[in-house]
Amino acid sequence: MANVIVVDNGSTPSLKELAPSLNQYSNVTLVESTQNLGFAGGMNKGLETAFKLDPDVVWLLNNDVIVESNSLAALCDFKFENPDKLCIGVVMVDQATGKVQTLGGYRYYTMWGLARPIGKSLDPALIPKAQPSMDYVDGAALFLDATKLREIGGIPTQNFLFYEELNLAYALGGKSALALCADAIVKHKGGVATKKLDLKSKTYFSTLAALRYTQQHLRLALPIVFCLRLALAVYRGATTGSAGNLRNVIAAGRDFLSSSKT
């Protein structure tokens, strides 16, 4: 039987109040945080408890997914057959449309600071047999080698809600450590965590994370990434009649420069 760890990442009202029946299950442990620690912080809170159980693998799931039957068994079999794969993704299916959201994860273009979902809008019945080349696994369902994850200290926490999966992939060794298990299907509502943020906050945190990642991996592309973010903010401002996004891109750039000097 799998051990299930549920993290209450600063919910209001608390999960203990919303789902008191969790206490009925001997294999379920509730871990609580009084504040929202972001994706990485919340996952690491649960991993602290998970690592005490000395697992071989851990499966990190968002709270807006539905796991298809046999998916966990398929992932375990895939990992057994491919021990060198440290982070394994699934076929992520949009709950509303029934189409693929991602086949495992995303390609990331460091020169531009932009990501592209692999296999978006495909029919799940027509998935290619070849392994996709991905730069990071979709964070809504991360099947991970527990030993390696503990070795690197859990999910990297330098950013809030954005770029954690990309930083994780880099810490695990890059593309060669990633894979797709095509027999594991997960339905995803999508964006529940980030929808709680307003557009201005999303713009700020995503821009700051993009600049930090670019500085680490392709410093020469920093002007391109920042200018592209400015251009997108201007476009959104023109279409919505609000200059808030532009101000938040500029604020992120200012804070990035300030932190880089210290």
C-alpha cells in the first residue's frame, strides 16, 4: 500500500476543517503549513515527512488532478525498467476538453525565456511512441527518484510559483534524466495555484523567475528576455486598457538588478 501525504499549503479554511475524514485512513498523513509556501515550498514540506519513510520513489501531485487507474503501477514499472530516469512525466489531459495538455512536459527556449507544452491538443489515443525531448516535466505530476531528490535537497526554492520545475530538471542533470511514461494518464484542471494570484502578481513573479534563470544559464540573453516581457506587457496593456502589467515587469527588472548587486 502506498503512503499518501497531503499538504495543506496555507488553505483558508484549513484542510483539517474541510476534510476531517482524512484521519480515517491509516496510510494518509496530513502536513499543515500556516502560510502559502508556493509550489516548491509546499512540496518540500510534504517531502520532509516522506523522506522519513525512506521511499524509493515519490509522486508529487497538484490538488487539481485526477489520476487514472493503473497510472501509478505504470510509473513504477517504467522506473524499474529505466532506473536512470530520475523525473518521469505523464500524459496530462485537460479535464474540460479531453485533449492532451502536455506529453510529459515542456520545451524551454532560454534565448527567449519562453516555454512550449509538448503535444498540446493531441488526441490521447494518438500519442507518438517515441520519447519526446523535453526540458522539464509538467509540475502537476512529478514522479521522482527519492534518493536523488533527497540528495539535491528537494525542489529548488529560489522562485515562487514559477520555474521550479525547470530548476529541478537542471538540478537532476538535465534532459537525460527526464522521461515520459505514456501509460500513465492524469486529468488536470490546470492553473489552480496560479489562478489565486492576480495577473499583476503573475507578471511580476514570472518575470523575476525568468530573469534569474536566464542569468544562471544564458546571461547574454538577459536583454532579449526582458525586452520580450516588456513587449508582451505593452501588448496586454493595449488590449486591456491597463498599464499594470508593464509596471510589474519593470518592478521585477528593478528588483532583479538590486538582488544581483548584493
